[in-house]
Amino acid sequence: MTVEAQPVSELPDPRSLGFTVVAEDELPAELTALVDRVRTLIDAVAHTEAPAADLAAARRLVEDAVRRVDGERRPVGALVQRTEFEGPVGYGTVTNIVEGPTNPAAPPLRLEQAEQGVRAEVTLGGVYQGPPGLVHGGWIAAMLDQALGSASAAAGMPGLTANLTVDYRRPTPLDVPLEISARVTGTERRKVFVSAEIRHNGEVTAEGTAIMVQVALPG
């Protein structure tokens, strides 16, 4: 494979491109705590067998909560900066469905830079279920895609997914720790080749490969 793609030595500040950016450590602690409790609420609602009266009371409380928080909003496309990271991997959309810190529908996933690429540990509950007791294949693909893109960005070559291949090696169980890891395996012109795996107890349950196409940045 011809190695021609080069890491981007310097990226423009996203603010200079018109994006709203908030540093992760500037997100109010009350907001991140609320996100965590709403994630718990989503799981509780999905599995509840509470009586009708309790359900009606809960609905009224939720309606009141919506009225309290549904005011001023960040614009679509707002970015969050992970302050412990350097370079392009440090930015992501704040409401990202896989890893956004303000999105309670996102799993509690946090990718971190590793010696080679990125890695994370995550435990998925029943709201991410497909077959009984197993993680939905769509969520497996989504987490692999997120890890693959993050690995490309962590190597200084941020891009968009042009091709994604997922191989499901064995069922991925719910309610147990899963390890996700990803790394760059090669480059060719603007293409960045990346691979990733999800493991449970050291065994690969799913693996993905992708071609990321580097984003053409101004300047």
C-alpha cells in the first residue's frame, strides 16, 4: 500500500470556520449530572412495569422538566473540545449519538488515546438490545465507526467514513464490560485505512475496517 497521506501538522481552530465550540470542562456539572440521570430514566422507562398512576405522575414530572430546560439551545453542529487531547481528536459534536457528552441517548462511551490509536471500555444496558440479551448489531457498527474515525483523527488525519465493513464474530452480550480499540493500518493518497475490534473477556465479538477520506481543510 502506497503511503502518501500525511498527518496534518496544524488544524485551524474550528471557531475560525464558524463553529460554536465549548470546552468539555466548561460544561456545567449540573448538565452532565442531568444527562446521566436522564440516561438512567430512559433505561427505567424502557423496562418499567410500574402502575398507571405512577406512569402518569412520572409523565407530569417529565413535562415540567422539559419546560424548565427547553429554552436557549446550542446550534446544531456545536463542537465540544476534549481538553486532555491534543489535535483533531479533541473535537467532536457535543450531541454525537455515540459519544456526545450532552446526549443521554448515547451510551456511556469515552474513547481515549492509547499507545496505538484509541481505546475505551463500555457497558451497554437493555436499551441497546437487539436479540434477547445481546447488543443490537446497529449499535455495534456505530461504536466501531466512532472508534475508527477517532483513530484516524488521533493520528492527525481527520476524515469522513467512505467505506465501513463490520464482521460479527460472535454475539456481543449486554450488561458486561466491553473493550473497544482502533488504529490506523495504512494510508494511500487521501485515504486512511483503519481497523477496530470489540472484545468481551479478551475474545473478539466484532471487528470493523474502514476507509476514511481526509477532509480538505482551508488554509
